[in-house]
Amino acid sequence: MGLFKQNPFGHYLILKKWVIRILGALTHRRFRGFNELQIEGSEIIRNLPDNNVLFISNHQTYFADVVAMFHVFNASLSNRDDSIKNVGYLWNPKMNIYYVAAKETMKSGLLPKIMAYAGSISIERTWRAKGEDVNRQVKMSDISAIKTALHDGWVITFPQGTTTPFKPIRKGTAHIIKHYKPVVVPIVIDGFRRSFDKKGLRVKKKNILQSMEIKEPLNIDYENESIAEIVEKIEYAIEQHPSFLKVIPQDVLEAQEALNQQRKWRPNNA
């Protein structure tokens, strides 16, 4: 790797590598120590092409979800089977992994700005900004950035665009799938909401079993399937279709109901 070599977004690869190494070393015990991450399907990671891969996942915290995926992906590529034992796998990390994140989140402090250098594709959300519902046009520069990232490597996205469970899938993800025809790999995570705070920066509880299931790539007819059909396929794949409400843990339902009640009670000037 040349000392001043850059990726398509102008990030120096040597600096990005050290950001991943340091953040990885600092966060490893969050998934193998304070809590235990149970992994399933790591062999699927090793069989993927080097680029044009889109990972779709449910979302539970702002940052811990993505950090865990960086650990799991790199451990899998280092021939660890469903394990992140020995953080040495991050000495030579895969450098073309990116993740889609809200621009306002990645600018919310020094640490998010540092984490953005590890591979953030920061976009402006069209439906939500500063805690308020909005209705904005999609910025073509954001779509172009995702296209560039897919052309260069792997992209992680959370198609619901929120950490609230069972919210609708954003149609933009289906449009990207239909237009750019990536290999689409579903991931289902659990336990992160219980073990971390909402941002995923602070350990809230210890000895929580976290899980990450990596599923086989989706079989998608890019030419003939409609956006609605792709959206429904995503819902089932990441287990966020309304039918899964019948089988989710009661504590998640209770937490969501409490949050909804809090929002209803909150005064207008809060």
C-alpha cells in the first residue's frame, strides 16, 4: 500500500487502516468480554466477491452494530469460524468496507467524525432531521456516493433508517438494489439494544448475549421484480416484516410501548 494512496472518497488508506486498528482494539471487549457475540454464517462472508456487495440489516444502535460487523467480517476473512477471538485479524483489515449513515449523526461529535473515516457514506435523510419529520428530495450526490462505494467494495446499510424495530423499509434501498444489482446479504442482529445505550458508545449492561446471523444472499430478479416485491423480500430477510411481531421477545415490545407513550406524553415545548 502506497503511503499516500487514497480510496475513491479521498481518504488516505494508511490513516483509515490505523483508525480501524485502534477502534477495533478499543471495542473488542464489548463483543468478547463484557458481553459475548454469538455469530452464525461467517463462511458466507468468505465466499463473497470483492465488490458490489450490499449488506442489509435491522438496526439497534447508532454505532455498535456497524463496529460489530467490521469485527465479524474481518475475522471471517481471516478464517475464523463464527468467532472474533484474537483481535489480530484487524492488523490487515479489508479496506473497502463502507456503511451508510445519517450525515447529522456522523457530525455529532469528535468520536463519530473519527469513526466516519473508517468508511462512512454520510447521507442526508429525506424523512427525518434533528428529531423532526421532514420531506426532502433525495440528493443525487448521496446516490452517487453509494454507487461509488459498491463499485469499490462492500456497503452496509440499515434499510429502515432507524433503530426503532418494525419500522417500514425505505424504498430507496430497493431502488439501489434494482438499479445497481449488488449481491444482497441479509444480517439479523439482536442483543445490542439491551447491552448498549442508543448511540452504541456506552455499555449499558454486561453479560448480555448478542447475536449476529449472516444469511445466504437473496435471490432477486433485478429486471422483473417490482420495488414493492423487493421491499417485502427485505422485510422478511432481516426479520422486520409485521408477521415477526408475533415472535419477538416481550421485553422488546414493552420497551417500544413505553417509548411510544413517552413520545405521546412529551409536551410540545420539550
